[in-house]
Amino acid sequence: MLGRTITALVLSGAPLLAQAPAAAPTADEIVAKYAEKIGGIQKIEAVKTLKRTGKFRGGGGFEAKYVQLNKRPDLVREEFTYQGLTGVNAFDGKTGWKIDPFQGKKDPEPLGEDELKDIIEDSVFDGQLVHYREKGNTIEFGGTEPVEGSDTWKLKVTLKNGDVSYYYIDTEDFVPIKIEYKRMIRGAEQVLDVFPGDYKAVDGWYVPHSYEQGRPGSSQRSSFVFERIEANVPLDDSLFAKPAGPAK
């Protein structure tokens, strides 16, 4: 995934000729190639639910079980289990809620503003690039930039709500290898770098099976590693709806 040679050497006594670099692709061409590389629109749209099962790993050897359930169009439930307790964050397409037993709370309660933004991002079933116009997003081409030894196309993605992210698309594989999220949290801009990896097919759709994340310039990263991702698992809508009473 190193830089490509853009100069042609003409031997046999002929003069040295400089070959013009190929024109950079447009943002739409990059997005189209990305969708093709991960299986194609038909394969993506054929998947109606996803169940991800794996582990969250943090600093100091911290590890917890993590399960994420997604259902079209925009339902998500995230479960985090540690020392026999399971916390839940969920979004039913309209309302975000949580159960936080780690704070001694068993009753469901609304997500805070910043938590809600995060889970709405997680609810986008096929990501912000696929069918981006229908989602109300805009995408601009931002040139090339190296990411940990790989050449990438940089895309500026502006969401419908005004949040901006930068996607770094590998120039050979045409999949994101880094996503830079910029969010306003309590009046201050926060930046989080996320590194998707270990792309594997799930019913013909290639999805990341690992994510590392951390602040720019920091060597400290947490990670999600999925041991299993299942497609089209039956998921009742009640899993995503806020319970009427305390968790059992």
C-alpha cells in the first residue's frame, strides 16, 4: 500500500519522458468503488439485521463483553457486560435510552445529548457513505494523505445535523482505514480517531471485525474486537424499545 510510481522511464536511447499522474477520482467515484469493494449495494441491502458479539478492551488490561444489535432502518442496542453487570444503550429510531447498573441504576433513563449523538451514529445501518445523499449527507474530496504507511483518499463527510467527519479510504482496497470524528461536547470540539480493520464477509457484505480508537497523537487506544458477526438474525423491535419499568 505504498505510493505508486508516476514516472515512466523510456530506455533504449530514447529521452526520459514524464508521464502525467492519473487524475484523482471524484468523491462519488470513491464512494461507488467502496460500495462495490465491500460486496455491492444488493448484498448490503439484503442484510436486514446484524448481531455483533465480541470484546471491548481498554487500558490496563481491562476487558468486557460487548454485544451490538442493529436492525434496519435505524434501530440499535448496545450491551456492555462486566463483573456480572450489563449496561444497555439503545435507540428505537426516535428515542435513546440507557440502563446503567455500574452507577447503581436499574431504571431506564434518557440518554444525554452527547450520548444520543453517539448512538444515532451507531444506528446508521450501512454507514454514512452508502446512499449518503438519501441520508442528507454531503461528501467532498479532500486530496490524498498517508495513514500509518498507507496512501488514502481523504473525504470530508458533513452529516445532516452539521457534524463533520473525515474518512480516509485506502487507495488500493477502497475501504476506510481511519475515520476522524469531530464533535462539539459541552461547548468544546473533541476529536476521536477510529481505525476499522479485519474486514470479513458477512453474507457477502464485507464489514470490519475490529475497531481501534483514541485521541489524535495518543498512543493509548481502546478497541472493539468482534469474534462473531451474524446477519439476518431475528430481532424483535421490543429489544430496542425503552422498558416500562426496571430491568430484571
